[in-house]
Amino acid sequence: SLEAASIGFIIIIDRRRDKWSAVKASLTRIAGAFPGNLQLVFVLRPSRFIQRAIADIGIKLYRDDFKMKVPIIMLNSVSDLHGYIDKSQLTRELGGTLEYGHSQWIHHRTAIENFAMTVKTTAQMLQTFGTDLAETELPNDVQCTEDLLLAHTDHHGKLKDELKLAVKQGATLLTCIREPVTRSANSKLSPDELENVATVERLLAQLDETEKAFDQFWTKHHLKLEQCLQLRHFEHDFREVKLALDSLMEVQASFADIGDSVTRVEHLLREQKQLEEKGQEPLEKAQSLALHGEQLIQNNHYAVDSIRPKCVELRRICDDFTNETKKKYDILGKSLELHKQLDKASQWCEAGIYLLASQAVDKCQSQEGAETALVEIEKFLVTAMEHQLSNPKEFYNQFDMILTPDIKANAQRILQKLEDVQEMFDKRQVSLKKLAAKQTRPVQPVAPHPESSPKRASPKITRPAGVDCVVFVWASFRGEPGINGADCRCEAVGSSSARRISKCKIFFSFLHIINELIETERVYVEELQSIIEGYASEMDNPSLVHLIPSALQNKKEILFGNLPEIYEFHNRHEIENCIENPELLARCFLKRKEDLQIYEKYCQNKPRSEALWRQCGDSIFFQECQRKLDHKLSLDAYLLKPVQRITKYQLLLKEMLKCSKNSEGTAELEEALATVLDIIKSVNDSMHQIAITGYEGDVSELGKLLMQGSFNVWTDHKKGHNKVKDLARFKPMQRHLFLYTKMLLFCKKREENTDGHEKTASYSFKNSLKMSTVGITENVKGDNKKFEIWYNGREEVYIIQASSVELKNTWISEIRKVLTGQLEACR
């Protein structure tokens, strides 16, 4: 015991039956190895005479070699020993009464030390396992989390088995030590045995505390692993549901079309209904998953900050889909109502034209015939009230918010057609009312011969074969005198077939568009001339120099751009020359394709012009110029005209195509429209290109800008850390890509407010790839809207997600053209 050890030790060496060599070996061993507080050493010397003599001599000779600082007392017999030590402290072998079994003490002591080592080893194993658990990073996927949970649970089970074995070992040892007392009630444990019992009990208590602490730690760790598994299942389900919902929202977003006819709108309504039905299952899954997430939060899940936003996101997408669906139904419902009304109006116009064309002119010459025709017209005009055509503009205005440019153009065309047909009826009524009066002389039929307008010469019209009523329709449309029932006749009108009337209506619509194009072109040229003469030239007027702001000095080219160049281009009146032969119109656009690039230059300068106008637009100089010109609008409105004009060409060419399908010249019109669309795209691309910032090189040296647009981009670098790669796989970057013939630029779109005005976009340069060193993978597993662009043998991989499959295919086609061109150049 510690108490006995503090008092010190007395060693008795019994060598009565041995030799001096054994005495010497024992003393040497004690001197070199005994660690305790040594007080005395008694030696019972050998009993044989010779050995005793040798021992007496040896002890004198070797005393210093034993290196002992305590006395060594040589004794001849046990009785001499009793003079030093009481018999109660000696065992029976030395003539004492102390009950002591050395082999038993060794056995117990060895077992206790083994048990203590087992306890220590077990505690170290538990501590090591606990440290490993505490340092374990939670996995990011379901399978790894399940594997980790299984491995940790298995390891925990094995450690618990080790603990049970250790406890069992300690309990067995304690039973062995207490065996004498168990066997006989009169027996008592010796002090050594009591000390052994206390030691074993202490080790068992230590083992029990260790087990309890470990169990508490394991309970917390196991709960966290289970919650981690719940979280990974939740995140996995969230990604699947989110992917389904995003796909659903993309499909819904692609339903931007509101239809251009009743049939088309009804088809869109059916598609919307199918989409709504298709979306029920993912929406229900999303709601169920959000509810599950709320339950996890209520159960004190450790990842509340990760679960709650996902629940909010799921419910938001569900609400967005529901609200957007309702909005789509509302818009399509209005669109259906509008197109039904437009169809009624168009049918009413066609019926009106047919009525006018079917009224035989020769029969209207008599008073009775004129009155009959008047009654027919009046009955027909009553039907306008039935079809709500009394105030069509007011009806169409309520749909203005949903109208696309094409539908607006169609609605305006039909409104114009209504006005034209109404005007035709008014003129016919005036003419018939004159004929209904008393006739003074018979009127003979004459050939069609429209007179010239006093304002400008009527254009010469090349009448298509088989269209006999064109002169009447065209002259009525132009509002020219001389074409009415009393002054001019179209002999074949009354006998025209339905086919000829149909041709007449098509030709009428085509001429109406031609006239609109020429008339707006004339106004456009006049407006450009007034801006140049009334504003730009006045900036050089010495009498007005004092009114010009200092910020505007020497910046006329910035404010007006290349407007004079645009004016000179349009002042050639080439389009007006096409009225005699409309087929020349498409050729006109194709011939001047390169010249139309002046609009790209104008639009590129427009942001600088607008910034200068915001700075100086309120100056007295501009107010004075506007007053002299008697313009209702300020200069900035007129500086938008070129931008609006190029779009106007697009709309008018589309309308002309509708009127001339499957006829001669259609192919050239389609090519002209494609040319204008290409110019608009080029203008749009160039506007984005000039907003690139941070690129150190010269953008003009990258070749032609082929495509530009916004995408989701993931990056994967072989040299990157695994965690970085995994993180990049789930978090896309928003990048705006510019595809040139020599380079692909990656930029980040930024929007900034400028002086309280609308936001302007800029593109901050981030990265670039030379097209001569890239490869492309057209399809990425799991998403048909993704493709890959890789660099240096896939050392850098850029996964790009387009907003639609069509957009992806367009980009792939352009990139493939660039790569193919490079390959052919190398060959």
C-alpha cells in the first residue's frame, strides 16, 4: 500500500540452504533494481561451514560493490532474526505467524495488473474512437452517410463488447479475491487482500464512469449522424423535386406565346391544362417535402439554417407556378376573346367587301336599284352593332397590356381595314343616294379610269391577271375622286367569281402595306432632315452659341452620332420606286444589306448620346430649337426614330410575307426579312459588346461577334481540391458569354442605376478561352440543356446550361462552325 511504502522496506534474504554466489547475486540485483525506500537488509547466511566462511569474507570484500546506503546485517539463524523482527510480521517459513501465500499473492497481483492494463487500454480505445467521431466530417450524400453510420455503429458495438469483457474480467477477479470469505464465514481477508479488493473496485468504478461518458457522447453522435442522414435524404429529395419544378417552370416560361389566332389560343389553353395536370405530382411532392422539413425543424434538427430556406423555396416555387398558371389562363382567356373579335371584324370586312363587289353596277343605275343597294348596305351595317364593331378601338385598348408587336400590328391592320371598309361604305352610300334621286339622263357604263389626286400623283398599279375589281378597291382605299357609282364603272365586278374576289382582297392588303411602308418612309426622311437642319446645324449658328451648354461644346458627333449618314442613305427614295413593282422591294433590301450596317454604328453610340442628353437636355438651346421647329416632342424622342425604324421594317416585311405566301417573290421577301433580322441581332449584340469592362485586350481583334447570351456555368478543374470540385458541381455561376471567331469570353453581368434613370447593364470580364484550343461535348448526361466546353485536354471543363434546348443547339451549331472552319484552315 502507499502508506506502507512511505514507511520504507526491510528485505530478508534467506540463503541458509544456498551458496555465497546466490547471496552475492541477490544483493547485486537489489542494489541495481529495487526502487523503494529501503531501510535494512537481513541476510540469513548459508548454514554450511565453508559457504558461511566464504560469505563472511565476501560481504567484507564486496560491500562497496553493492552500492547500498543501508546496513546489511548477516544473521546465522532464524532466532537471530527474531531479535530484530516480531514473529507476527514474519511468515511461517521464517518462524513467524503471518498468514501469507506468496503464489496466491503473485497470482492476484498479476491478475490485477492485467485488469488495470485492460481498463487503461479500453479507456484509450474509447477516447480514440470518440476523437475520431468528433473529427469526422459529415458526408455530402446519402450513400456515404449511410456507410458512415453503419461503420460507426459497428465499431461502437465492438467497443461495447470489449467493455462487457473488461467488466466481466473485473467481476471474476473480485470474486476470486473474496473467495476465502465466501467459502467460510469465519475467514477474514488479509490487509493485502483488502487492498486488492479496493483496487479492483476502483478500476471497475473507473470503467463504469468511462462507459457512461462514452454512452452519452455516442448518443449525441449517433443522433447527429441520423439527423445528417435525414438531411441528406431531404437534400436529395429537394434536388429531385427542385429539378422537376424548375423543368416545370421552364416549360411554363416557354409558354410566352399568347397565340395569333383562335385555333392557336385554344391549342395553347389545352397545352396549359396538360401542363397543370402534369405539375400536380411534383407540386404535391414539393408540399409534402416542405412539411417534412418543418417536422425536422420542430424536432430540433442541427441544420435548421439549411432546411428552412429550402422549405421556403419549395413553397415559393409552388406559389409561383400556381400564380403564373392563373395568370396564363387570364391572359390566354383575354387573348381568345380578342382573337375571336378580330376574326369577327375581319370576317365582317370581307363580307362587306364581298357585298360591295357583288352589287352589280348596272343595276344600281336605276332609282329602284340604288334604293335596293342602299337597303342592303344599311342592313349590313346594322350587323356591326351585333359584333361590337361600333367602337372597335375602345374594345382593343383594354387588351393593350397583353398585345405583342405582331398582334398589335395585326389589330392595327384590321382596325385600319375596318376604317377603310367603313369609308368605302360611306362613299358607296353617298353615290347610291345620288342615284336614288330622280334621274335626269341614263348613265352608260364606262371603263375604269381613276383621276389623279390633287395632292400627289396616284401610283401606277400593275393589276394581277383575273382581278377585275382592283381599280375600285385601290381607288376607294386611296380616297381618290372619280371612282363611284355615278362616275366610273367596273364592268366585271358584278360577275367576279369568289376566286377573283379573294385575289382582290390579298392584293388590297399587300398594297396597303406597301403604301404604309412608303408613307412612313417619307415621314421618316422628313423627320431626319428636320433634326439635322433644326438642331445639328444650329449648333454651328454663331447667334445661338451662347445658349449651348459648356458640356455640349464640340460634342455634336456624340449627340447625333452618324445620323447625317442615315439621312443621306434614306434620302435616295429607293423604296418609293418600288410601288410600281412590289417585287423590287425585297431586292432593294438585299442590295443595300451592307449599307444598313450604319444602324449598328448609330446604336453603339446611343448610350453616349443618351448620357449627354441627360446632362444637357434641359438647356435653353434645345427649347429654342424645338420652338422654331414647332415640334411637339423633344429631341431625344426623335433620336430614337432610327432604332424604331429598323424594327418597323421587320414588322412590315412579316406582314407582306403573310399576304404573299406561296406566290412569286416570297423567297426574296423571306431573304429580305432574314437580312433585317440579322441586322437587328447584330445591333443588339454590338450594344452588349460595348458594355464589356475589364478586358485588357482589344475586342475588335477577336474577330466577328457571332453569339452572346446569359448562361449557368459550372467549372471543373483537375488540379483543384476535391471539395472545391464538389462544391462547384452544385453551385452554378451566372455568366454572360460572348462567342467570337477567335475567342470565347466569360463575363459577369452587372446592372447599375445611372443618375436615377433606368438600370444599364455592364459585363465584367472574368475569363477567356481561345477557340483554337477548345473542345466541345454536345450532350451532358442528366440535362438536355447542358453542354461542355473543355480546355487543354479536359484539364479545365466548363459545363454550360442554356435556358432552352433550342438555344443550346443554336450555340453548339455556331461553335461547331468555328471549330470546323479552323480545322479546314489547318488542312
